[in-house]
Amino acid sequence: MRVLSDDWYVLKKTRFEHRRRDGSWQELTRETYDRGNGATMLLYNLERNSVILTRQFRYPAYVNGHDGMLIEAAAGLLDEASPEERIRAEVEEETGFQVENVTRVFDAFMSPGSVTERLHFFVGSYTPDGRIGSGGGNVAEGEDIEVLEMSLSDALSGIDSGLIQDGKTIMLLQYAALHLFAKRTQ
């Protein structure tokens, strides 16, 4: 293993032996980007038929041909905290909402071919009176986050139109449509 970069996060190049399905061994070389694990949460309100999302500039999307302004569910790295503890704090920092009802729904590796991050997915209900601040993120970290309240149908249409292209957000919106909002019509 060789460290290629240890600046923002850690990029390593590793040579290892992998046993193939046929029982033979193969030497492989892979690079992995380790940024730590994270958590994300979709805030939803069944009565209002709405979700809270954020919009912020993402440089990697920008250099890949996007305008860089991604609409996303609130998220952040764990930084030594438990997933639930960290996502509660991140949601409050980014959206201004304090959330009482937090439910863990699943974990996923978002880009397992190169990134080590395991993302913990949550949903939490919100009410307008649960907003205790303006949100907007942490200025010292370069965050400039716009808070958006959207109907679930507009958010789902945003996936189809390309307005919403963030993977974790798409997964959470689809989860909400199948498991949270669908219960209202059964």
C-alpha cells in the first residue's frame, strides 16, 4: 500500500491478491479514496406532501459538465460521531430544522469501485415549527446552502427532468415514495 495523497482525504494505491471464483489467485492493483463514512437524511411532511432538500455548489459535478448546483438531501461525514447523532446535527446546520423523529432506513456504498465511504440513510419527519434556525451550512467550511421545500411529486419529477441528479437524494426520494407517502393512499 502506498499513500498517493493525504490532503483533503486519503488516496491510497494498494497491490493485493484476490481469489477468483474458479479458485485461482490474481494480483490486482487498486486506488481507494478514503473520506470516512457519512450519513444523509430526507426530511418529509406527510400532511404537506412535501420534502426538504438543499441546493449547493459541488465542484466535482461542475468539472464534469454540470452547472455545479446540486439539489440534495442533507448529508455530512460522521467525524467520529454515531450516524444518528451526526445526521441530526448536520440537518440542523444545513436546513435549520430540529428533527425529533429519525428513522434509519438502510446503508449503501455509493461508489464502491474507488471510494471507501459507507453512507447511512435516514428519514425524519419535520413540521414548520421545528425550524429553529435559517440553515445554510457552515461558512467556515465554504458552505452556502439554499433550503428548498418541494412537493414530493415535484421532487420525483425533478429526477425525471434531470433537475435532481444526486444519487443519495434519488434513493431517498424513491424510498419515500414507496414506503412513506404510499401508505397514505392504501
